[in-house]
Amino acid sequence: MIELLYIEDNNEIVIKFNYNLPLIEEIKISLEKRRWDALNKVWICKNTPRNRFVLDFLMGKDNYKFFKRELVLETEEGLWRHQNEMYTKIKNLHTHIIAGEMRTGKTKPVLLLISKLIHQGESIGTPWFLSTKSALVGIKRELAKWNFNYNINLITHHKLRSIFGGTKIDMKLKEMIPNIIVWDESHKLKNPNSEIGTLSRQLARLHEDIYKDKGYRILLSGTPSPQVVSDWWNQCEICKPGFVRESNLYHFERRYGEWEKLEGEYGEYPHLIRWKEDEIKKLYTRLKGLVSVYLKKNCLDLPEILYTQINIPINEEYKKYMSLINTTYIKVISKIIALRALSDGFMYNHEYEEETCIDKVTPVYLENNPKINQLKEDLEEYSDVGRMVIYCGFTASVDLVTITCLKANWNVLRIDGRGFKVYTISKDISFSVEHCLDEMDRSLNKKDIEKLVVVGQADAASTGLEFSASPVTIYFSNSFNGANRLQSEARAHSNNMDKERGLEIIDYIHLPTDQLILKNLRAKKAMQSVTLGEIDEWLKTKE
């Protein structure tokens, strides 16, 4: 029998119980900031939402029943069936993660809930939408498309840091926190040690303390399942502290993986041997009630994506540069970066400036670029449609592709870490960013621009936008980010696309590093099926 004593002055909980080894182990794993008081023979922990949730469970309260109960489907006009499911869950559960593939329509049910609550006279303040800058651009467009007339604060991760002055939230600022907080693109919060991951977790706990079970915390992720199971921990902790009982990422990873200690340059470090298949099989069941997964294949009637790999021959000049890189670079990661750049048609030039003590790095473009020659052919092939999307792994590659497209008489909407910019084939004409985004959204049926291509970095242009007017997406080169690859693929694969023509995704494979990265991305995609309950599919990749 557990007995609790709350110490209000210290904001702590004293835990008393007879000796019980399994319970002691559970306390060590599940409670945060806990300590053993040997003098009084009691455990003491901080009085936090997470610890209260866990202690309720340990004392016999079935607090998971609330999340896993059967809900009566509420149907609203203008929503698809799966969107009605989303609406029903967030309305009744208040805290929920909607993990749906891009273009499954996650935002609309949330906006409908907000409008309903306001219409009913609920005092919810001005809801917050937190996300990356590029994703918020997409949300603004959706608000306009659906004539949503209520106030919403669209807050970038950077702005959230500035509001609270860093990574520690002052309790004095709690009056500004609204009843509804939505984290869009929540997979960006997967790292609990990142600045925005830490800040979001603190914000969620303060929100829980203020509103208890009456507040709404909704996480929207375009990645139905992270590439590794450990990516779930921080998202779940933000949504409902304590639902996943491991108190930190270390304990969570130890439950699902087998680890060993290896010696490194700076001492020992943990290394994952393998994920435990029996535990992984249980994970999706464990997360049910807090996480709802929606795949396009189950929600929308869309044609399958056609994946094409174009193998581009390596000429003699590039073979010489490959040999030079292999002999020049010692570190593997530096060698891979240099080969990736070479594959795209440039090499980095390093110049050390003695006055500033800065290593100045500039790209040097090579002539007779095999990838550019292939791109010219594809630009010609799709000129009849007049819409394309091209992703690149480097900013220098984006520059190169942009110039190539302009020379081929394609107008360009460029999206990278520096923001959005439009380049036109003539100085006599100009288009706004919004106009170009409208042209790339097939549902708006705008055709003012004859030929328009979106050129961007997948890591910057993968979220919140719709490019359904394009029947082809070309990966001039890839980054290692599997989540961004998946999301960027989905930009053009939506219910608004030309379903008769379909969507083709083309990967340019030039140097061996291109194949290596693509193989790595496919492995991450296969790993996603683990937490979706499709364990058999994942195991096939291990044979």
C-alpha cells in the first residue's frame, strides 16, 4: 500500500510503502527528480504532472481507461470520415497526437474544434499554433482557403524562445498561455535535449498545471511513425506527461533496445546493438489512446506513387575528382560530404583568412555536370505540364538548379533555409510567393504562369505546403533526414492531384554516395512500419 504526503512549501511528494523490489524498480524508472531519503526510509519526488499521473497508476487508478475508451463518432459537414475520427478524438480526449501522412487533412478538424468552442461561448483565449516557419506559411494558406475568421497565434519555434526568454519558462508568464496549444510538425520535437524540445515539454507541464484535464494539447505530425522508436518519447511527454511511464529517454531506449558500451575518443558511449522485436511489437498497442495513425492508403483513394531511379554515368573527369577526395580526406564524414557535393557538380574551396581567423568556404562549380545534363532533359519532357518540384541536398545545389531552370525558360519558386524567393525568366514580369504557391496547388486551378518549378531543400521545403499541380518530383540530391524525405514526397501526392496522370518520384543516382543515402532513407522508411503495427513488413527488411 502506497501512502503519499504532499509538501507544499517544497512542492514535493513523499512516498511511503513497505519494502517491494518491483515497486522500487518502477519508481526508479518512472518518477523524475526522485531521491531516496535513507534517514526516514521514504522516496521523495517533485510534484509534477508526470509524477502525479504515474503515482495515480501505481496506487491503482486506471488513468489509461480514459484514453482507450470507445468514442461515439461525431460527424461534421465538410469532413471526410477519417477527419471526423480525428475531430472526435481531439474533442473528447483533449490531449492527442494525430500522426497522419501529409495531405490526410489533419489541420481542418482542429480548426473546426476551435470554431465550435468559440461559437459555444467557451473561454479558450487565443489558441497557439507552434511550428516551423515554412509550415506556418502553409497553415496561413489553409486558414484563408477555408475562410477561418477566428484569431490564432501562429508562433515559430524561434519566436517561442523569445517569448519565454530561453529554455526555462517563468511561472509569472502563465497568464498568457491559452487553453488550446497545437504543435504542428511535432516530429521536430523528438529530441528531448534540443532547445525547442525542452521548452515544449516545460510549456506542456505548465499548461497541465493550469488547465488540468480541461486544456487541449494537440500534436500534429506528418510523419505517421518516427524512424526509430525513441523518437516517440518526447512527443508523448509533451502531449500527456507520464503516459509513457519511462521518465526519460535513457530508460525508454533501454526498454526497446539492446545496448553496449564502446570506447570513443572522449570516453565510453552507448551503442545500439539491435531493437528488441518483442517489445517493438507491443509499442503501437501501448501508444493507442494517445496516438492515432492515419495513412493515405487507408484514408484516400490515390494512385500509387511511381518511383524511378535514373542512373547517371560517371565521366572520366569526375572519376579523377573522386580519387582526389578519397586520398585527401581522412575523416569518413568529411569524405561523404565532399562526394555528395561532387555528385551535384561542385567542390568546396577552403580559404583561411588570417585577419579574421575564419575558414571561408565557397562552392566551385564544375563543367560538364552529368546531373545537370539529365535535368535539362527532364525540364524539356515536362514542359507540356509546366509544373515540377525539384529537391536538392545543398544550398549550392539549389543555386545551380535554379540557374539551370531559368535558362530552360522555367520560372522558379525557390525555398531553402533563407526563405522563399521567386525568380522569373523575364525582368518585365513578376509574381509574388503567394501567387506561385497558388499555382502549385491544383485545387485552386490557377494557370497564370506557363512554366513554374519549385526548387528547394527537402529539409526546408518539406512541410506545410501543397504542390499537387506537379506530376513529378525530382530528387537532384538527398539529405540524410528520413522524415523530411517522406514529407517532401507527400507535397504533390494529395486528393487534389491529377489522379489519372499520377505522381512520379525520380531519384538521380550519380556517384555511389547517392545510392548509399537513398538506401539509408529506404531503411528509415521501412523502420516506420514497426510502430504502426506492421512488424512483418519491417522484419522482411532484416532478412
